[in-house]
Amino acid sequence: MGQKVNPLSFRLGNAQNHYSLWFAHPKNYPENIEEDIKIRYFIKNYVQKNIKNNVKNKIKTDSSLSVITHIEIKKKIDLIEILIYVGFKNLIKESLIKELQIKLQKELINVNKKINIVTILIAKPYRNPLILAQYLAGQLKKRVPFRKTMKMAIEKIKKTNTKGIRIQIAGRLDGNDIARVAYIRKGRIPLQTIRYKIDYCSYPVKTRYGLLGIKIWIF
């Protein structure tokens, strides 16, 4: 059988960078990893809860789309710099970032270390596989046919000037009794060439007919 490798981990050190940048003694290594996991979990939960509470914001984006695509953590001796990559910046206000910084300092971080949180806006949000997968998930929950949803996603990504995309959906598609895998591809996806940057995402969707799995590769 073919050995399936995650495209992101396969390209670490070449086309893909690490999301955690720090050096630590081998004894302190597990503690730092655990701290990173807690920071990411706390930030994502805090932002999602505040956005759900502030429903009054009149923004044209879909509510099911993720605000945060990924979080980079850079640690120094007395400073922890957190870079939050955002798809839609209108959903996150500066006051929310200040509150988040204070609460994160109190609950998770050592007293000796300071926190600096910076938000970075992604120029083309639908070029990110996580946002595109969540857009597909929202359409599938509304019982839109899966082939139509895949074509709609490709139309959205055409404007971003990508070289290639592959979308794969697996499960009980359109309520069929037998689960199957369907995919669509436009352009080329050189998975075996390490020097080429490929963004990847796998995302589960709960529908009326069961659990579906979405995978997206973007070159």
C-alpha cells in the first residue's frame, strides 16, 4: 500500500516553516510544547466565544468560516511573541486583542515572561485551505450537492491566482447508503517535489447522514 505523508510535515525546513520557534533544554522541552498547546487552545476558544457574542457586526463573511488560520509562537528569554494569522480582520477588534493579552498573561504564562500579540491579515483568505474547507462544510450542512459545492470552491479560488488545487470529500455523499470518495482537481499538485510549497488541510463535517471528511491541497 502507498505510504501517505502529510504535505506540511514533509516540507518542514524547505518550503514549510515551523509554527513554534524556540530553543530549550531537553528536560524543559515537554513543558514548552504543552505551553504552546495551551496558548493556541486558549486563543482560539476565547476569540470564537467573543465573536459569537457579538452577532451585531454586519459583515458579509459566512459565520461558519474560521477567523484564525494558524498561530505562530516565538519564545525568547523574557518575551513570548504570538503572531495570529487572520482571514477576516473585521471580526477581531483591537480591544479584544488587549483583553486576550491580559487574560493569557494571568492564566497560562509565567510571571517573568511578557506577552506580545500581533495580528497579521491574510491578503487572500480563500487561498487558505482551512477557510476553504469550512466554506465547503457550511454548504454541505445546508444539503447543497457535493459536486456543486466543489465547483463553487474552485470558482472562489480562481481569483487568487493559484497554480493548482485538489478537493476531496469522503463519506456518505448526498445521503447514499454506501460511502465513497469524490474529488476534483484543477491545475497541478506536485506532492513529491519538496521545494514547491503546498498548503494542506483535513477537516471533518457532521451532516445529517453522518460524518464527512474534507481534504484540500493548494499549490
